[in-house]
Amino acid sequence: MFVFDEVTSHALARPSYQKLFVHPTHDRFSAQEFLAELPHHGLSVRGAFTKIQGDYLLGTAVKQVSDGG
């Protein structure tokens, strides 16, 4: 099981967040972009939600099991 708690590009664009934290300006992603990427890595989302107006993405995913055939 993969449990995630990610800061989204929405939060990182806030001036208050930029004053409080130093964070790279490249490779930022929205909640939707993060969730769309998980299947490309063999993960199936079990549940996910955002908090604080989309600033944080929390959820779980599981490794997809191949049938071996």
C-alpha cells in the first residue's frame, strides 16, 4: 500500500507559502496530475481527497497485481 500526503502546485503558488518555505519551482503538480501519474507506476488509487482548498492531497493506492498471463 502506498499512502501519500502531498503539497500541490496550488499551495506552492500562494505568496504566504512562498514566504514560509523554500521549495523548487520546477516539477510542481496539481492533485489531478499526481493522481493521473500513479497508474503509470503500477498503482491503483483506492481513495484520495484534497484539503485546504486543494493545497494538500491525501490518499492511498495499491500496487496492481498482474495475473501472470
